[in-house]
Amino acid sequence: MNTLFLLLALIATTGWITSTVALRLKALERRADGLERRLGLVLDHFGIEEPEPAGLDDVRALVRDGRTVEAIRDYRRLTGAGLAEAKQAVEALSV
């Protein structure tokens, strides 16, 4: 009986910790999104453009050669972007 009680207590505690961490992560994500938006406004205000990452010419060459998948992979490696963001960026380069 003690083992069952301890197991249930452990499961409940694990669930509580997991939900607390998830809520904290969501709050941090919202805060990071707000900071990114504000930084974008400051950069726009001062007319500062974000420099292109080094090696983007290689990605453009891959796009020109029709090697889209390799271009996306290289773009992700250069920028640290996610898959969807890299796909959109590479598609924008192909226009």
C-alpha cells in the first residue's frame, strides 16, 4: 500500500512540475516574441538592416541550380533557422 501511495505521489509531483515548466516556457516565449518585435521596431526606426549571413551566396547558387533541398539545409546551417522559416527564405531567394 505504501508503494502505491508513493508511486501516485511521484506521478502527481511529476505532473505538477511538468505543467509548471510548460507554463514558464510559454511565458518566456511570449516575452522573447515581444522583445524581438520591439527590437525590430528600434532597428526600423534607426534604419538599420540586419546583415546577410556569410555564405548566403552559396545558398543562392544552389537555388539557381534547382537544388532547393540542399539550399534549405545550408540556409538552416548558416542561420539556425527552423525548417519552415528556411523554406520561406529560400523560396524568397528564388524569386
